[in-house]
Amino acid sequence: MIILITGASRGIGFAIAEQFAAASEPNLLVLVSKQAEPLANAADTLRSRYPAQTIVHYACNLADAQAVQALGDWLPAHVGIPDVLVNNAGYFLPGSIHNEPAGTLEEMLQVNLLSAYHLTRALLPGMMDRKSGHIFNMCSIASLQAYSNGGSYSISKFALLGFGQNLREEMKPFGIKVTNIMPGAVWTDSWAGSGVSPDRIMEANDIAKLVVTASQLSPQACLEDLVIRPQLGDL
């Protein structure tokens, strides 16, 4: 399979890439992230651990629609149309709607929503012609429930879930699956120094294993929306 993962240089994205790389069958992984050096290091790490897999990387600012289109144009000529697309790129800016800095909403929408929107649109024609594909959108518990200090981040994640659910309906006739994943707290770099114990929240591999498993279901089965939380509940 050809698998494209955004936000792949660390955290959940890297864990998803490693889970696919560890599979017994050969895969071609396309790792995408904004920062070129950490991305190259992540790709080199996976190549050294899993030499049987083909791993390429492409640095791209996914908040830039023109850069995303360039990526969409590059893929068919160099690696092909992905069988699996994981829209994982995104980050969190805390704040409240009434007092967060001007431009916060625009920034959160660009990174957390429009990156997935533009990249998916660039790849859909090839998937639709082929009548197969699986698109994962990394949403959040914040897509379902408003919470204090969520602000524009939560708005962007509500919108990403809406994007995924609409896309699911549109793609049914084309054999293309859409899965929206809504994790609670996951231990990544953003939790370093927070004072929260890693034992309290989920591991990135928990999410990665679910993505790989969902991608392996029969063609007639689609996991549509998945909520996963820490066993003790959200923080």
C-alpha cells in the first residue's frame, strides 16, 4: 500500500508511520511535515529500523494551499495516489474566544482544518477514478465537547469532524472510506513539563494501532467515527 501521513515527524504521526512500517507486508510510506530537518531525521530513523519498507519524505507547509497543491501534483508522478491518507497535521493554541489574540481562529483553521481539506481535494480525483482509498482525519475529543480554554482550537476540531462526516457521505459511491478519530489526551511532546504523569494518559501507539487496524478491515466495512479516551477519563 501507499500510505501518506501528515504531521509525521513526531508524536501520533510518527507512531502511525512506525506501525505501518512494522507491518509484515511491504508498504510505501510518504511522510509529510513542515520542518524539513526533523522530518528527514524521522524518515531516516524508520529506514534504519525497517529496511524492507520504502519510505520517502516531503517537507510541506500544509497551511499554504499552493504548497499543498504542489504536493498533490508531485505525488502521482513520483509515488502514485495513496491508498491511505492520514490527515494528522495540527496543533493546539490554548485560549478563550473572548480574549485570545487576533488571528488565532484563522491560524487554527488553516492548520487543523484547511490543511486536510486542500490535501484531500488534491488526492480525491485519483482515488475516485480508482474507486478505492481510506482517509483518516485526526479530530479530537474537542470535536465533540466544548471545554474551558479550548477556544479556536475546539472550533477548528468541530469543523474537521464536520468535514470528515460530509466527506464520508460523498465518497460512499466511490468505494472510499472516511474515518474520523477523536482521541482524548495522548502523551506527546506538548505534555512535557505539564506535571501530568504519562501513566495518566494514552500513548501515541494506542492511536497508531487503531489506524492500522481500521485500514485492514474488509472493503465492505468502514469504521466511521472512533472515540478513545484515557481509562480514567479526560483531564
